[in-house]
Amino acid sequence: MAKKVFNRIKAVIAEQGKTNEWLAKKLSISTNTVSKWCTNSMQPTVERLFAVADALGVDVRELLVTNKKR
């Protein structure tokens, strides 16, 4: 059974009509780093995750996927 991969950062960027490049500029980081987050090659630190949430204007919890079944 294949493991489902969810990426809320990528989804929120798309939902808002923004781009990886926009987020990278907003956070003063490379677009390569944002791309790695969006492909699950790398994950942001907790501190950076809060910065991402702030830049996107969302609660940090919106960038996380729950591990609980509904």
C-alpha cells in the first residue's frame, strides 16, 4: 500500500495564486529551498514554518497535516 504524501505548503501557495518564487523572495531564501519543501525533499524548521505561515497569512496549523483519523 503506497503512503500518501500531503504537502500543505504547496497547496496553500497554489490556493492563494502565489508562486514558490514569491514565497522565496518574501522570506529572503532561495527558490530551490521552497521547491524542496513543496516536493517533500526537505522540511522547514519549526521557526521557518512559522515564518511561512506569517508570509502566507495563515495559521501555522494550516500548514500541517493531522495524524488523527476523522
